[in-house]
Amino acid sequence: MIRVGLAKGRLCESAIKSFEKMNLKQVIDLNSRKLVFQDKENEVEYILLKPSDVVTYVENGVCDLGVVGSDVIMEREEMVYELADLGFGKCKFSIATLKDNENILEQNFIKVATKYPNVAKKYFSSLGKEIEIISLNGSVELAPIVGLADCIVDIVETGSTLKANNLVVVEDMHLVSARLICNSVSYRFNKPTLVEWVKNLKEA
């Protein structure tokens, strides 16, 4: 069986729709507490994972393939093959701050709140800016409001949460979307099957 790790949430829902177009059986029940689902007829096993764990499971060979956002791939910096941009789950990495602080990138030292410290460090380094990273797991939008940080680096889809909290985007950093990733060993030993998977999934 090919084992596929799927990031829980909206990416998983979109992936399931694509699998249906590939004529794979609908075996995943998102209302169930189960985490492992088997399509024995097509020899596929799906594992539902936290997005941050998908890359780890694929890198360590537990899963042959994974569907996860490119934001997670960029942040985790683990060794996996990126086989395809699946074209859904589109959003952006952006720098945002309070409306009256839109010249923040002109400063030499910036305090940045984010769930993505590695992505933020690399980007601000490319700008030649010295920063202090404040790692948060919750709502990063709060950090500039209460004075914890000068700005945030976060995933932005519609911008409605930023607008509701009087924040504005001052710079878009990277485009983000769902990607199909692969374990390097799996790719070497199952290349024909996985290449066919990529072809069919792109078409779907």
C-alpha cells in the first residue's frame, strides 16, 4: 500500500475532492475520530495528521506521500521531495503591523511576533534587518496591539482578521499553497507508481 499523510482541516477536505476525481474510493470520514483509513481496492492508506507533523512523517518514511501547505515545508526545513503544487489552499506569508506604523520596514531593529520563526528570520535577513523573534502559538495579531512586537509574520488568506484588529499588510513575502511531498527513499523504490500518482493528482 501507498501511505499518504494528510494535513487535517481545509487542505484535507480539498485533497479528498481531488482523490475522488482520481477515481479513488471515498474512505475518509472526517466526522470520525479515526486517524487511519484504508482503501484496500486501490491499495492506499490515509493518515490524518497535524499539518506540522506531515513533513516529519514523510521525511522519516512512515508516509510515502504527504499533502501539506508550503508554509509548513518552509518552516520545518526537513528533507523531502516536493513533487507538485496542487493549486488549492492558496494564501500568502505577509508582514503586518498597526495602521499608524506602516513604515516599520524602514527601521533597523524590529521585534517580530510569529508562529514561523525560521521563515521570518530568513526573510528579514535577506532585507538586511536585525530582528528579535517572539515565538507565539496563539493569535499573533494581538502582539502589535499590546506592544509585544512591532509587527507580525503570518499566513494571510482574506485579510479579514487583520482588518478587524486594525492591522495592515506592509509586505507580502511568499505565496503559499498545498503541495504533494514524498519521502526520498519511497520515491527511489516506487518511482513509477508515484509518478503516476502525481500525474493523476495534477489532472484532478
